[in-house]
Amino acid sequence: MAKIVIPGIDRLKDWIGKEVAVSEWLVVDQERIDAFAAATGDDQWIHVDRERAARESPYRTTVAHGFLTLSLLPQFLKEAVEIQGARMGINYGLNRARLTGPVPAGSRVRARFRLAAAEAIEQGVQTVWNVTVEREGEEKPVLVAEWITRRHD
């Protein structure tokens, strides 16, 4: 899918209420899951013990951390949307986030971004994105979130 280019932070308002972009598919492999476990200290067996997960997990394999899925949002947005004229962007928080389904190791996921709000702030704009992360082959999303970011000019 082609990257959407927004020619300035002042033009974000034109996208309010619309689906702005859909990211490319990303494979969430065991290597990424293991690296996330090492970085966060969350090494619960359901994430990192392949043999035990094959025996005991209802998914019959390891699954990604929900927070790993959440942490992919900046990567997905960066790949799908270019906001020109922004010197820097920051995560400002979440109004709402729900981890609505599993991401078994080896799954492909992508994100859909709908712009809910864009408000002027000092030296920039604050955006609220309604984000849905979907897993290939599943109807139900694996994550839904209302994510707040800021772009500064």
C-alpha cells in the first residue's frame, strides 16, 4: 500500500473522521517476541516457551505480548503516513486501549488509522487516532485503541 502524504500538520484537519491509512502487513515472529520479553522482563511461558505453549496453550504456540502489539503502533503509523513539516512527533498517551485477540507467533498483523481529532497546540498539533490492529485471516481485531500523538513544527 502506498504511504499517505499529508502536506503539513495544518492539513490534518482535512482527514478528521476519515480512515487515513492502512499499514503493510508485519510478521510477528518468535525472535521479536523473545526480544520484547528480554527488554521488558515479561518472560511468561505463554510468550517464550515454545514446547510448553505447544502442550498447554489453547493457541498451541507462543503468543505475542499485548503490549508488544501496542508498541508496534508508531512503526505502523510511520510506514503508512508521512506528515510533512513536522520536526518531531511524540506519543502523548492513550484514552482507551483493548487487547481483543491473540497474536500467535508467526502471525501477520497490520493497523488501520482513522483520525478522530486534530487540535492545534503550542508549536504543533495534537492528534487522536482510532487504531485497529488486525491479524491476517481473522475477522476480530487483536487491538483497538484511541491513541494520542503530538506533532511539533
